[in-house]
Amino acid sequence: MKRSHRRGKIIPYFVVTPGLLFLIFMALYPLIFSLRISFYDWNLLDTEHAFVGLRNFKENILSLNFWHALWITVLFTVVAVSVEFVIGLVIALYLHRIIKGRRIFQTVLLLPIVVAPAIAGLMWRFMLNYEYGVINYFFTVLRMQRYAWLASKNLALPALMITDIWQWTPFMTIILLAGLQSLPDDPLEAAAIDGCSRWQTFWFIILPMLKPVATIAIVLRTIDAFRVYDIIFMMTRGGPVHATTSLSWLIYETGFKTFELHQSASMSWLMLIFVTVIITYILKFTGVNESRK
Amino acid sequence: MYIYRKSIAGYFVLSILILVFIFPIYWMISTSFKELNQAFTTKPTWFFTPTKSNYNRVLIESGFSLKLLNSLLIGVSASLLTLLIACSLSYTYTRFKLAGSKHVLFWILSLRIIPPIVAVVPIYILFRTMGLLDSYLGLIMVYIFMNLPLSVWLLLGFFKDLPLELEEAALIDGCSRFGVFFRIVIPIVKPGLIAAGLLSFIFCWNEFLFASILSGSSRMSTAPVGLYEYATPVSMLWGHIAAAGTVMLIPVAIIAIVVQKHMVRGLTLGAVKG
């Protein structure tokens, strides 16, 4: 295997170079460009761009809009991902205990995952319609009132969460189920012999063994929920009155509606820093990143 | 074996939950076969004579077929190129001792964290100067970039599982390095390639943000963007939207059902051998 002549050592570097160069270019160019225009007054419609130092960052840090959007994004992410994890785990535990028909359930659960978020957003908007929506119909059947979900300041964000939860709970289930099925039987048998209750078995044996897989699922979902954009575009467009303006939506609006690219670029950087900190914290908290290497 | 009881209750709870998850998809499909007056009622219409009119309008009379074709071309080329680059990276990094490999691989994975919105403005300006707006190539480049971290890591797992002896034997028998790769390695890691390729394709097929900003013109746009054309400021053409959504769901649903096992491993970045 180890052919020590020179050619054999250099060729592998040639093979990886195009891929690495592509990645470096596509990753660093946008980040460096954003960082650069963050220090300028860079309106898309102007031709001259004045250097303004840290003014854009200062304005964002002082601006209520930015913090509000960050709050909306964090709230959306925390609620959606936690609910998805809990329901996903419950379904996975149920699926794990049955044997016949598991494949059929699993197949059905894969469907929401592959629906385009854009379609999911539009269909939920249709179902949540005040007058014609089927959800409100179910509410009236249950003798409850109709709600104007997407027009209400209090219900618009929960409506987005419901859409996200519908689409991604199956993702949690499928990953956790695969994790459950790869667990060794011995500790479970030992627990059964020692007379552990089912709750004890779950809490002290299954859950700790599931931690690496659960962490991957939660990290992937957190990364994606934090960037929520498609369903906002389709359902609420940031409204009513900024009630669903996430960071992604605020950056989009600032960049492509008011053309203040310097503002959207500096917000982008702040967003990148926030999401990196959050993910690093999750990985540190669960101690999984070391074992993955 | 750890034995669970009460499985009838289990089936019952599961069936209810599954119904909840399948309902929105059922509702979309059934709406796509309804006339406008049947779709828009305060009391939902459960039984009706299906009509093809929404599909006629979407697939034949409007330009949605063209957008589906755009999506297909972009998705297939981006996925194939992703596989090619991902293989070149992950196979080389597993088989040869390259400088700083651990750091490079971790860096590639960490790219998954960058929110797409962060890159949208710079890429838009760059592509405008390069003339890549409203082109296949522009979107393909973006999609390769967005799919690479996942694909590289997924394939890394497969290449690591590969026994070294197999390749050594082939080398001793006089096979060239590239011969070994194409004749021995590729056939064995085929499940990994299928998983990575199809997950990349599904991602491209469903992507909306870059598609809407980099190719806004109606001739070059992809299907998710075309969907929004039925959401006019005056009214939402729900029948058309449902029909277009159903058509878009068909290929990815088939993929999900046919390669279920590979998808499970792909979704976890190869961490769980589903």
C-alpha cells in the first residue's frame, strides 16, 4: 500500500485540490465580501461606497429590529426542535416495540421530510385559512371558534412552528429509531434481570446510549430551524407587524427590499456568529464532538 | 431480548399519529383534483368527482413543465458533480495520509453551519458580474457547495468501512490505482453513493431561497419558484398550487420509498447504519 516513491505521495494532493479550492472559494468569498461591505455604506443603487468603520455593527447591535428577529428565531428554533424531539422520540419508541408493519409506518413518515418546505408552507397556509381552512373546520366540529392564524400577531409564529413540527418530527423519529435499533441488547437484558422498571430502563439506560444519535439529530435540526426562511416566505412574509420576522427574513428584506447591503451583510455576520456559538455550545454540553473525530 | 407488551395500544397510537402526519399530504392531493368551488367551502368536501382541470392548467397551459425540466436538469447535474467531488475528497482522505486531514475534514463539515441567507447577497453580486444570474451553472455551483459537506461525510463513513486487504489484493494483481477505485471500490460503496446522490437531488429539487434570487426570470426558474406564481396578489390559485405541489412530490416520494434504507443512513450523516 505504501508506495514510497515521490509520485505516489503527490498525486493524492492533486486529486483533492479541485474540490478543496471550490469549497474554499464558495465558502470564503461570500464571508469575506460580507465582512468587507459591513464596514462600508453600501447601497446597491449607489456607485460610491463610503467607509464607515464599525457603524453598521453598532447600528445593528443598538437596533430593536435585530434583537427582535433574533428573539423570534431563537424562540422558533427552541420550541420547534424540542417538540420535534419529544414527539419524535415517543413515536420512535412505539415503532421500536412493534415488529409487524414497522416498514410501512417508516415509509409514510419519510413523506413529510421530502416535501419541499415551500410546498409545506403553502399547504399549511391553505389549511389554516380563516374561512375555508380545514383546520378551522375541525375546530368548529370540536365546538371551538375559528382562528385567523396567519393574520394574528399571537398565532402566526405558532402556525409556523406547527408547519415545521409537522415536517420535521418524522426526521427525528427516523433517526432516533435507527439509533434505537442499533443499541446492544445486553444492557437492556441486564436491566430487566435486575428488575428495573420500564421508566428506569428508559431514563438510565436507553436515553444515555441514544445520546450520540440524538445529538446529531438535534444539531442538524437546530442548524436548519435557525435559518427558517421558505415557510415564512410562503405563509406570513414576516408579518403581521414583524411577528414572524426571523433573522433570515430580516436579512433578506434589508438586502433586497431596501437595498442596504451593508446592513444585511453585518447582520449576516452576527447571525453566523450566533449560530456557531449555539452549535458549539450544544456539542460541548453533550460532549459528543470529541467522540465523532 | 427485551420484550415489549401492549402492542395493540401501540398500533392504535401509532396509527392516529401517522394519520396526523399524512393528512396534509392527502389534503393537498385531494385538493388538486377538486374544482375551485369544491376546494373553497367552509365545510370540506370529502367526496367528489375528481377533475383533471388543475393538472391541465399547470402542466400544459402554463410554463410549469419547463420549470420541472429546469429543476430536473439542475438537480441531476448538481448531484452527479457533488458525488464526483465528494468521492475525490473522501476517498483520498481515507486512503492516504494527507497533511492536516483531520482539520480539513472538520472544516468541511463545519460549512454545514453557514446559513444560506448569509451567502445570498455576496453570491448575487458575484454572479451578476460573472453573468451567472439566470443560468443553470450558477445554481448548480451553489447546490454543489451546499451538498458537499453532507456527501463528503456520508461517503467517508462508507470508505472507512472498506477492508484495505481487498484493494491491496487488486493492486498486487496488477490493477492500477484508478482501476482499483472504479472496479473494486465503487461497486462496494454503491449504497453510499446512492444515498448521497439522492439526498443531494432531493435537496436541489426542493431548494427555494437561492433559486428565487439567482434565477428570478420565469424561463430559467425552478419548480419551487414556479409554485409561487400561482400565489398572485389578487388571489391564491389553490387548485393549481396543490396540483403543482403533487407533481413535485411524486419523484421525491418515489425516491424516499424505493431507497428507504439508504436514506436513513444518509439523514444521519452515516452515523447510524439503518
